[in-house]
Amino acid sequence: MTDSAGFPELPWSTVEHYLGERQAASYRLSPPAAERAVWYEIADGGQAISLQVELARHQQPPRSSLPAVTIDQVHREGTRMARIHTVQVTLMRDFHDLLIAVADRVVTGDRDLGQAFKETVHAWRELLNRPRGLGAERRIGLHGELAVLRAVARTHGWAEAVDAWTGPKAEQHDFGLPSFDLEVKTTASEERRHTIHGIRQLTETPGRPLWFASLQLTRGGLGGRSLGESVASVLRDTRAAHRIASTRLEGALASCGWSESEPDDERWNLRTEPLVVPADRLPRLTDSMLPSGVREHVSWIDYRIHVDHLSPAPGSPVDLTDFRLP
């Protein structure tokens, strides 16, 4: 069964009904004209569910990296199929979600079964093993954004600066000020190398110039600033200037994943002066660079840029003189 967009769709409530009735059932999850047939099987007796994916002529079933999951070969109406199943009855509800995720990658992502299974397992492991709170890269990035927030507040005041900080809201750019947008990237490497998330992160909003600030940090020892100290300093200054803005800032920090209970033993200093340039001077990817036949089917691109060759541009709309960590 697939929906109108071609996505495999088989709710657990349907599967649970047949398991409860101890009835066998088969659901085709791939369109009739698909290159590979994909079937969801509910075994008679209510003791097992499985996913069956048609194999190419010389293709063998992939190997399972999960002890509780087996992939073997069966025949279905004369066609060789790879079958993913488990004998762990108590895991069937979660196993159902795994099967649908694998089927989705096969049917809509044009993956072969080995790729689909590997990608699904990897994604689940990344989700389950990811530590709570901020990772190292995000902590460094937050430190840089707070330093820029402080610089913006010197010119525009804390209330406007906090409203302008859109990074915690996962907007396209980190700051949206009255007449321009600003994207901030912070790195702890010796070179100005930054990861760009998405093909639109360095693309201007129509009618608004976009500027880019590159910050470099280095470990500062006893003379450096921890992220916790910078957070406390910014909150203290905001509370003194505008109580409502400080409440919004506390919410923004929580949205970022910041918590006072996190370990906070890394101390940082600025390595170099900030580099601020218009986005159109950057080595960047934009929508217009993708062929029309590709643009509609590419949803996300991450890439790294090196900007050591650039010099600060005149006319920067944000004043980063006397720039320091809060």
C-alpha cells in the first residue's frame, strides 16, 4: 500500500489487528510498475512480520548487522526475495517502524536493500547514541553568536538585538536586523574553514543584503572565557537593560540546547580579528547553480568553505571593533 506521493504507508494499527486475529496478510508497498517489488508480510498465527524486497538477477541478500534481525532469501511466486524478519516477538512494534523506514528508502529513495537497511540502522544508532545537550561544534558556534549578539546590542540595544537573533529558531540566517541579514560561523581550527548547512544558508533573502562573519577561537587556558561565563554575562547585561528581552533570551538559549548543568570546562579566546564580508564574495553554492532537473530533487546539501583568502570588506553594517567574547 502506498499513498499518492508513493510513500510506503501501512499503519501499525492495521498490522496489530491482523496479529491480534492471528491472520496472515500481505501488503504491497511498491507501485505495480516499480523496478523492485516490496511486500510487507504478516505471518499466519500472529507471531511474525517481515519485509520482502525483490532481488536482481545475481544479487544476494545483504547481511544484517543487528543480532535480533535476520535477512535471508525466500521465493514469492517464482521471484527471489530478500526477507527481513525477527524472532523477537516483544520487539515487533518497533521492528514494524524499522521495516517501514527501510521500505521508504527502497521505494522513494531508489536505494537497493543493502543501502536502505544500512542507512536506516545508521540513522537510528546516531539518534539513540547522540548525547544530550550541545555538541562541541554547537557550543563553539553558540559562543560566537553570543559575542556577535553583544556587539549588535552595543549599537541597537539589547531588546532589538535579542529580537534580531534568529539562530535559535532555525531560521535561514543567524541575525535579521532592520536593513540586512547576518550569518555567523565560528571555528576552532587554525584556518577559516566553515561548514555550510543547506544550499540556502548563504543565499540572500529577496531585497535584503546578506553579510557573513567568520570568527576563529583558540583555547585560552585560565585567561579564556567558558561558554557558561559568556552566557551569564549576556544574561546579566540583558536583565539590567530590558527585563522582557532577558526572558526571551533565556528561552532562546534553552532552544539552543544550553543548560547550566552541562560540563563547562573549556575556555576560549579569539584567535584572530573577525572577518566580515558580503555573502556574494564567498565561495558558495546557490539554487541557481543546480540544473533544473536536479534542483527539485535535492533537499539538503552540507559543504565546507575556506575563506582565508578573503579580506574584511568596507562598509560592514555591523560594528565588530573592540570585539571580544562576552
